[in-house]
Amino acid sequence: MKGGSAFHIIGCVMFSADHSGIWVNWIGISKTKYDSIRFGQMAPNMSFRRTGLGLFLLKLVQLQSAGFNWSTDIHLQANQGTVAVNFYKKIGFQKMKSNNFNELPKEWQDITTSNMYIKFVDDATNVKEAEEIAKRDNTPYSTDYFLHLFKLTGKLMDNQEILKNASLLPKAGKSMFLSFPFIELGQRLDHSTKNLLIYGHPFFMFLDQTSFLQKLDVNTEYTFENVVIETYLYKILKNDNGNYKEYLHSSHLGLTMQWMLRNSDSVVSNSFEIVRDDFIRTVTHFYDCMMTTKGNINSYENAYIIHKYLMKKHSIIQSRFIFFGKLWW
């Protein structure tokens, strides 16, 4: 509710329950953001999704059944082509062997005696809808988005239980170790890095208690703002601790630069812009290619990247300072 005059529905679950268990017809969380325009100045401007609201709603559903001494097992159907499937699996749902109504509790199968409202999509309906979509959109027939039956037995897993046995370091060298920026409360991030020489510098801290480190918008391709540190790059510096003989990678330098720009509300951060090493290398490759007589097909790709960068970052010329990061090997 904003100003006592308006209500906003940000999440809802529609379900039926009895002594045999719980059937969830659908659950949804708003894809909008908790922004200051609709929710006031204290709003952190972050998405309602991936904040635990879906898990919270399912826990409330289970608590109601537990209060009646009913079964807390949850049944639902999930679209196999969406990220929701990963969410259900993480919190303890298991994919049933088949998408068959007979997989449900026997008490629910007789619709003449059951009081449950169950909207069940069988495979015949899946096939019919997939064929209609293929015909309408002139696309190949696909089973990727078929609904399938999932079941949770017992307690829902929360984040602590999910991470209890999880490895913090991916095993594969090319696996992603860290993607920056990510969503985190600014002061919590500052507290964890306050003793670091560069990353803990007070100039770039979040002074506002309600400020969040935000993920980048979707439309940030070619802006060289996101940084991915792969596992092998982390291990290079970790194994070199005390020796200091290894060279920094452009991703290491990129993370440091983006760290200084992490607070979009900071007057200090907004006074300068950084041109990263990986973009400078793109410009260098393009220049070298154009200055040779042979040419290279990659020059066209590099030209396109440079063009898109300048289109999306044209405001760079308004910055008070521009720093160019360059690794010299």
C-alpha cells in the first residue's frame, strides 16, 4: 500500500488442500520492481522476484495444512521450459515419472466425491497446444514447454539447507566463480570488505542504509560493465598468495574498476567513467586490422562492438574524469 491509498498485489498462490495433500493450481510473483515511484523513497528499486516470496507463500500453504493435521505434501505442474522448474527442484520438488492424473492421491481422482479444485493439463492437451502454437507462429513443433507433474514430500528447503552441501568453488576451470554486479544490500557488502585496501575504500561505500548493489539492466550488452571471474582465474591468484609472481587478467582489473562504480547513487562514482582494458583491446585489434592490407573478418565484428559501445555509452563525454585501464604484458 502506498500512502494509504493504493494496494499492489506482488504475489499470489491459488491452491486446494485436504487431508491427502496440497494441489497448487498456480503461483506467481510480480515481475515489476519495488521502485520509489510506486512504493516511496525507501524502496530499493529491485525486482520482487528471486527474493524468497514464492518460497514464503508455499510455506504458508504448508503451515495451514499442518494446522489441520493434514498432509503437507505439495503437488503441482510446472512448465519445463521456464526457470520455475529450477526453483521447484532447489526447494525439494521431485519430477514425477509421468504427467498422469493417476499419479495424484487416489482420493482426488474421483471427481464426483472430491472437493478439490484441480486444473490438470494432461499430455494430450500439451500436444494439442504445442501443435497450435507451431501452426500459428510457423515454428517447429516442440515439447520443451510441456507441463509436467512435480511433487514435494515433507518440508520445503530454504536457502541455508540448499547451500549446506553446496561447493562454493565450481570444479570446472571454465565455470563461473563470480558474476559482478549482483543484488546485495549495500551496507552488508561494505561490511564484508571494509578491511580491504582498495575494495574497502570509503569513497565508494553505500552511505544510504537502504541502497542496494543492483544487477545490470538487460540492455547492457556491449557496454563492458558486467564482469565474470572464472574458477581458473580465481585459482591463479589464490595459489600465488605470498609469491605474487602471476600477472593480473583483464577480468581481475575489470572487477576492480566496476567495484569503484558499484554505487550508482554516489556523487564520487558519478563524477568519473572507466574505459576497461577489454574494450581497449577491441579498439586496438580493430585499428591493427584496418592498418594492414590483408584485413580480417574479425574487424567487422570489432567495428560493430565499438559502434554499439559508443551508442550506449555516449554520456561518457559528460563525465568529469575518464580513466583508461590497460594491462601491459
